[in-house]
Amino acid sequence: MHDPVNILIVDDNPQNLVVLETLLNDPDYRLTKAQSAQDALMVLFDTDFALIVLDVQMPETSGFELAQIIKSRKKTKDVPIIFLTAHYAEDEHVLSGYSAGAVDYLTKPINPAILRSKVAVFAELYRKSQALNEANRDLNTRNDELEIANKELEAFSYTVSHDLRAPLRHISAFVELLRKQAETTLDDESRRFLGIIQRSAREMGQLIDSLLAFSRMGRTEPKLASVDMNEIIQRALDDLKPELEGRDIEWNLGQLPKVEADQALMGQVWTNLLSNAVKYTRPRHPARIEIGCDTVPRPGEFVFFVRDNGVGFDMKYVDKLFGVFQRLHREQEFEGIGIGLASVRRIISRHGGQTWADAKLDSGATLFFTLKKPATVRT
């Protein structure tokens, strides 16, 4: 059950108004009658109408002139108008009507079935547009609420991370003091306990640093510029040299296009992705890592990927892959704090792109991300 929609019928002849009112007598419609342009404009000021049924021939102000006034007003410019004419409209007459803003014509005497059919169509269109507008308003409200919640969460994370730094420093400092003062009296088991405390404090510090970096990432607008992905990857590989020592890795580096992106953030993306591939191919001899870009599947976007022959993962856990502090392997097998791929997703999202993965347990993985093509190369 829905509320009736408002329909305005305008005719200078009272008998014609009675006929229209009788033909459109339906609980789905709330009819308002007007006998002149002035009367019509008065009610249009106060009420939202789904449709106006308007007689062309009226004294003082014609239907054409009234339609032009209606279409010139912001509040009423989108209200559809059906013209009524007492004679069969000629081409010039019809063009004048459509130029004035009519969406349809009906000739008198009016065919009841045709009138009801046309009014029902416009009434349904109005209901759907109102429902869509309401949905958009709800969506905008929810987006605003989500944005506020995200900002509050980022501020909370930032504050908590800073507040945790001081007690961690105290733990590390006092453990070191205790070690120095009681070095000669501590047994091996006690020294092991102190080592565990220090290592745990150090790991917590790394977690806090990563959380702070992740929080800052959400507040920083990307500084877009032309970025050569090939240069970014070479710098990332240079940064990863300590992790590559003693490794047997076969690299397949494709030629990558330039993109519009934040150079520093894109450096983090490639460093995290390549570090991830290097880590999870550690059991392979040789390890194979491929870097490439597919320009075919998505018009207007580049699809970049990093493919490896590492340990892979079970795709039923893929939803966790890009989550903060989520890990798909035990820490005893592969080190890490589970924030690298979450950072990749956030950076790519800030650039308007998407991230996803494809893998098979013990058979490698491929991580993908998209970026918009620069306007000069879009097809």
C-alpha cells in the first residue's frame, strides 16, 4: 500500500474539470483543480506534484505560457506536463507544446482508457523517483556516518598507539637495567625470560609503528603525478636486497606503463607486494616471481599483478588476506605482523582502484591491483 500522488488538473472550463476529476477518481491519486494559470501557480508553490494535466486553450495566460513558467522554476521544472487540446494537433501546434515542456498530448473528447493509462505511467515513475531519492538520502546519511566513524577510529588508533609507546619504552629500559644489575646472579632460564620480554616489547613496538603508519595513510590525500612503475619496482628491489641475500630467485619483470599516482605510496605498494612474494617463496628452489600488467580485461584501467610459486593459501580464507593484523600462516613458519597487504588495499583504494588475489595451497599465489589509466591512454 502506498500514499496517493498529487496530480494537478488545469482547465478554465469547470465542466471539463469535473470530467477529468471523474475519470481520475482513484485512491492512488490526490487531485487538485485549477481554473487559471494564477490558480495553478499558487498551488504549485505549496505542493509537490507527480503530473500536471493542462488545457492548452485558456484566457489571459495560455497553457503554453503557463508551461514555460512552470519549467523556468527550479521547484517545478521536472514535473511532467500532459497537454489537453480541443482539436487534433497540427505539427506546428505539437512542436510548440513540446518546446514549452510537454511530455504528451491528449485530444478532446478524452479517451478515458488512454488518459488513465498515461497518468498511471507517470504516477509510477514519480513513485520510483521518490523511492530512489529517499534511498540516495539514506545512502548519503550512512556515508556521512561512516566517514565520521572512520575518522574517529583513526584518531582513536593514533592516540592509543602513542599512549602505548611510553610503557613499552619503560619495559624495555627496565629489563635492560635488570639484566645489567643482576647479570651475575641470573641463571640461564631467567635470562631467557628477560629475552622473551624484550623481544615481545620490540614486536609490540613494530605493531604500533605499523598501526600509526596505517592510520596516517587513511588521512593523507594522494599527491598524484606521473609515475614510472618500472623505476618504482627497481627501487623496491634495492630496498629488499637484505632479504634477497642467499636466495635463488628467478625474476620475470614485465614492462609496466606509467600511471597517475602518489609516488611514495606506490613505492609502499610494490615494496609490500614484492616482500610478500619473496617471503612466501622461501621454501622454493628456485623461487619464481613474475611482475606484469594486463591492459585487456578492464577498459580504462591497468591491472597489475605479482605472481609467485610460493606456498600459496586456501582461497576460503581470501577475505582475511587484506585485513589488518590478519595472517594465513603461522608466525613460526613466516614472520610478519599482518599489515602489509592491508596497507596495499588502503593505498590502492585511495587511488580509486581495487585489490584481489588468486591462489592455491602449496601452488603459489597471484596478487592483483588496478589503477585508472591516464586520460591520454584510455580506450
